[in-house]
Amino acid sequence: MKDATPQPVYLRDYRPFGYHVDEVHLTFRLDPGATRVIARIRFSPNRDAPGPFVLDGEGLDLKWARIDGAAIYPEVTETSLTCEVPDAPFTWEAEVEIDPAANTALEGLYLSNGMFCTQCEAEGFRRITYYPDRPDVMAPFSVRIESDLPVMLSNGNPGAAGEGFAEWHDPWPKPAYLFALVAGDLVAYPDRFTTRSGRDVALNIWVRPGDEGKCAWGMEALKASMRWDEEVYGREYDLEVFNIVAVDDFNMGAMENKGLNIFNSSCVLASADTSTDADFERIEAIIAHEYFHNWTGNRITCRDWFQLCLKEGLTVFRDQQFTGDMRSHAVKRIDDAITLRARQFREDNGPLAHPVRPESFVEINNFYTATVYEKGAEVIGMLKRLVGDAAYSKALALYFDRHDGQACTIEDWLKVFEDTTGRDLSQFKHWYSQAGTPRLSVTEEWRDGVFHLHFEQHTPPTPGQPDKAPQVIPIAVGLLNPNGDEVLPTRVLEMTEAKQSFAFEGLATRPVASVLRDFSAPVILSQETDNATRALLMAHDTDPFNKWEAGRAFAKDLLCRMVTDGAPPESAYLDAVLAMLRDEGLDPAFRALALGLPSQDDLAQTLYERGHTPDPLAIHDAVETLVQAMAQHMQDTLPRILADMVQDGPFRPDAASAGKRSLGNAALALVSRLDGGKAAAAQFASADNMTQQLAALACLLTIGKGDAQARAFRDQWQHDRLVMNKWFGLQVARAAPDRAADIAEKLTRDPDFTWKNPNRFRAVFGSLSANAAGFHAPGGKGYGLLGDWLGKLDAVNPQTAARVSTAFETWRRYDADRQAQIRAVLETLAAKPDLSRDTAEMVQRMLE
Ligand code: ARG
Ligand code: ZN
């Protein structure tokens, strides 16, 4: 039976909880099908904000409850518990039974390969025991675990342990979403770290026996993160131990539970044989992200889930800074812009658009989005750019000082900047409340020896927000003279009006403007320009982001014209890219990025905005034509690049080595268009690392030739579940448009398609939706296949089903046939009687 339509929760309805929690004691008697959880909790009335005593609880079988030792009989519903309580501090005790083995949703306490583990953010703790499961209730926790498993972990510092039990104490008050428990047959990869004040910390990465050889990289990343947070933010670690656990069945990437981070095994386990350079970089970044949460998230947490960006936007921003420091700021900024455009702009320009700080939700798990995370990070980057580095550091120091131990809001965050700088940030706050990607247009004027930039901004309507106010936009600008010499180094213009002009005096000749350097704001820029100017910026811009962006914008316009007017690939573009490819003064990683093209999804959105109905096949064909033309145009240079990028000696995952492989593999992809896959087949056969092996396989599959290698790959990697995810994913991602849905379907019938594992499900269906032309191929087979599988997955794992349903979020761009097909799929899902609240909310928002 479907519940009554779940009601949204509103930010404006926030009320503090009527009680404080002074301490929490939990005892777990672990049993796969019948775990007992005994809670003893000290509550005291909140005199500042009296309110009813209502605890959250879902799927719990209450055995008994007592207050101050006397039995009570609370009123229990599907989602809550209430009872009479004294008007004075009291001790609550209760025992519940739960069934981890039956928990396929992977929220609360569940089993993964026989290992007990938890995921409590956002609202999973209520599936463990009755509790005020909200982030503004913070308390110290003591935990006793009883089982015959060899390893039993929880938050904080270890306490007594013996035959069949282990105790843990976390002295730092925390909200329940940061609670964690792990128990199983695990082995540790240990290390130590000395904090700058001399505290000795025991570090461990806990894995299944056999995975010990994949921990070294994660451990190095952890130590680097700990050091970096001390050096850059002055933040030191605050417990005796820091544990990381790798878990195969996990809905998201990782979780920052206090002192006991739990990771999707794909986000922590690494080895040269089994992990690509992209995996190494991602693992380093996610380890850092979760570690950085210890201060931005745990010591200072969120008052309520509407403030999620307070911890996520800031922590993403911090992990981006870290990766830039460890590797290359230029390359990282370009990578981040690519991700933002692919995921956040897509979200922000469709039916799922929402502000960085949403004002209502039905299911909070649906708001762990690119907007909250990545746009949330961009907003912090803009703030830093506006106030300057020194003021940013001062503001952060004040933030940690003022709010340590508190559950805070975006208002608290902005106030710290206002108090530090004396600025009024009320207009800036629109970045948190207004959804949608601002459109920024610029025109240039040269009059009486003065150069003018005239800007206009406009943010299109989004669901529930028809009208938008002008935003504060930091626009980093530099000027070049027509020879390509910089005549004005980067200066940040502060745009606050709908229309605003800036004048530049003292120039001898009309300059060339480099606008929105370093991608200084998450906006869509339109600028009248010509091929010669673009080529000049590609060759001479001192700002690496805009040097890359000039080529990217050039490719985008060219591809749009190829689709709409059948224009041929232009040699001006090919020449300019070739010049970058040959420029040995440029970092190989940067040159690899310069060879990349805008995504087909991005092209579809751009065409749609320019008044066309995008045809995914026509877009695919245009990209194929351009890639072929690039290969031909560069054919004399490519073999030399391939040769130059070869590296001797054992695999090293550092940024410089990875950059060389990245350029070599970009060249290989082009060479494969010319040699029928000969070089790629040779690389596949000789590769001694996953980056080279997988890239070669991708080249072959892309030209329709990799079947034998795909079989060999499977034979080689059958035993490795993480590598097998790549095998599943790549075949769909690289399938020709007319074959993608068939290949995906065939893979769902593979005995190794363990679809209840989120990584495996996403490998097939995330790749299907990422293959734009394949997903949208005529006939709608891809839509129907995904719809059926979402329905099936929703019954066991609503959170992952809801997330993958975003494959449909762009549906209104397309023609009437495709829209009708997708609408039918969404309506079929919506009509399912037992559809989860998670997926129901997503489908409803997409249909509205
Ligand atoms: N806080 C985690 C992170 O970003 C993400 C956990 C999200 N979990 C969820 N069920 N929505 O590091
Ligand atoms: Zn996070």
C-alpha cells in the first residue's frame, strides 16, 4: 500500500528540538537477522525552546522502554515514538531489534559481504534506534559492540575490548548522522601520523583479506591531507585513531563518520594494475574530502539539512584546493569546470533545478546534488575571490573559533565574512537562494582610445522561481594586445547590476579581452568573437583556463554549426589545436585537455538554447566527423606524441606521469581513427597498468573493434569486482548509438550483473545515460530498459534508483517522439503502487 503522499519539509518551519541530549550509550548485540540495540540516553529539557518529546524511528521492533528505570509504554508510529517525560533531566532506555541482513537500501545498519556496516547520513540513524535524528542535536557517544567477529569498530577512541566485545568512546559531541559501526573479518593496513602539536595518531585502512595490497595510495593521501589541513587551514586532528573502512555495497562515494570514515571500496582501493590515473586522483580527493569534514562538517556541523552546502560546498572547495596544491591548479580548474558544466549546469537548466540552499524537500537524499556540492563550492570560490585570500583566511579562522562545537547555518557562515571584512553580503546571498545558471553576455567597444566592456546578466526561471534578482558576479578579466602580449593582468570586476559597463584607459590599441578568467563565476558566458581572436587567445592567453576555454568555445560553436548548417570542420580550429598539441612548453595534461571536445549532452543543451531541437544522432555524427578531421589534420604529429609520452620504469601515479599517459592516450584515440586500431591493440597487449589497458580497450570499442580484447579483459579480471565494474561500464559507454541499449540489456543478463550492488548497477546504467546518442537512439529502447530497471531497483534500494533516474532530467529538450516515450516511462514509474518516496519525488519533479 502506498503511504499518503509524503509531505515536504520546509526550511521556514525549523524549530529547535525540545530536549538536549547529554550523553548516549549504545550496546549492539550483532546478529545478521536479529541485531539487538540497547540505548541508554540522558535527556534534559531545552529551557530556551520547549517542545514535545518525539523521537524518530523507522523499521524498529521495540522490545521495551524505561524512563529513570521504570517501564513505560510509548506511542509508536511507522516513523516516530512519543511518551510522557519528566520536566527535568532523565535517563531513557530502550531495546529494539533490527534486521541488517534484510536491509538492501544500505541505510542504517546493513551487511556487505558478511561485514556489518552503517550509513547514517542523512536520516539512517533512525533505523538503528529511537533518537532525535537531526543534525542540531549533538552528544558524546559511548558504544559497546558484542559479537564473535574479529574486528569491531565505532567512532572515537578505543576503550575496553576482550573476548566477544569491544567498546568505543567518542568525546566530541556529534549529531547521529556521524555515528558509525563496522564489524567483520577485516585486516588493517596500519600507519601513524604525528600532528603538529605532537599528538600521535594511529591510522588504519580496514579491508577484506586480499585487499591489503590496494591500501598504500589511500594511506599516503590520508597523511598528505592531514598535513595539508594543518598547514593551510591550521586544523589539527583530534582523536587517538583515524580509521577508514572499505565497503563494497555503498550508495555514495564515502562518509565522514567521526574517526571512522566509511568508503565505497571503489573510492579507496588502488593499485597500478587495477586502477586508472583518474581513479588515483579521485581516491586522493575523496580521502581528503572526508578527512577535511572532520572540521568542516563534524566539529562544525549543519543546523538542519537545508544547510547541507555549509559542510559540502566548503569541503568540496577545500578538496579542490588540496588537489590543485598536490597536482596542477590549471588542470584542476579545467577539470572542475568540465564537471560543473556536465552535471550542475545540466541539473540547473532542467526540472530538477534547485538553489544551493533548497527551501523544501520531500526526501533529503535527493538533495546530495551537483548543485549543493559543486555549485556550493563555486560560491565559496567566488566569495574568496571577492574578499581576497588574506580576508578569506581570517574569516575561516573566525569561523572555526566562533562556531566550533555548533550546528550552523549559511547566515552564520556569511556573518563571519561580514564581520571580517565589513562587507554587506546580502546581495551575494542570492547565490544560495536563487536556482538557475546566470547568463552573462559581454560586448566590447573601442571609443576615443578607451576600451569598454558592457555586461548584461540574466538568470532564467526555474521551478518555483519565475523572477531572479541580479547576482554579484566576480568577473576576472585580462587584456592582450593584438600581438598577444598581455597589457592588463587579471583584474576582478565586481558586477552587481543587471547591466554594467567597465572602462579601461591608457591603451595604445584596441585590445583583445580575456573574460571570466579562471572560470571566476559559475555562469554561461556569451561573447561575440571571431576565429582569429579565439586562435589568438588559444596561443597567447596567460590564463590557462581561458587558453583552454577559447578552444573549447571554438569547438562548441563549430560543432553547433556542423549540426545545424552542415558546416565542414574548420581548419582554423584544427590549426589552433594542433599548435597547442605541439607546444612542448605546455603541461601534457593540459594538452590532453585541449584535445577534448564538449560533451554531446552539453552540445544538446547549447543547441536547445539557440532555438534548435537537438538531434542526438546528428550531434554524435558531427563529433565523429570532427574527431576524424582532427586525426587526419594531426597525423604527422601524433606518432611523435605517442613516442614522447612513453615512460620507462615502473608505473607511478603522480600528476606528471599521469599527465603524460593522458596525452599519450588522447593521441592514441586519434591514431585509432587512422590505423584501424593497430596501435591500440598493441598497447592493450603490452600494458602493465590499468590506465593504459583500459584506454586502449576504449579506443578499440569506439571504432567497433574491441570484442576480442573485451573478452580477454574479462578473463583477466573476472576475480576483481572493481575492475569488472569498468568492464561493464566501458562496453556501454563506448557502444555505437544503435547498439548501446542492446549491449546494456545483454549485460543485465550476465551472471556477474549483481544489480543490487550500486556500483555494478551504475556501471551499466550510468554509462547508458552518459552515452547520449545511445541512450536517445530512435525507438526509445534505452528509455524503456532503464525505466524497467529503475522500477526493479527502487524496490530494494530507493536512494540509488532515485539518483540514476536523473538520466531523464533533460527530456524536455528533445522532439515530440522522444518526449512522449520518456513521459510514458516516467508515468509508468509514477504509477507503481509501491514506488519509494525517493523516486516518487524525482519522477514527480521531472514530470511537473
Ligand atoms: N557526507 C558524505 C560526503 O559527501 C555523503 C553522504 C551522503 N549520503 C547520503 N545518503 N545522501 O562526503
Ligand atoms: Zn562531503
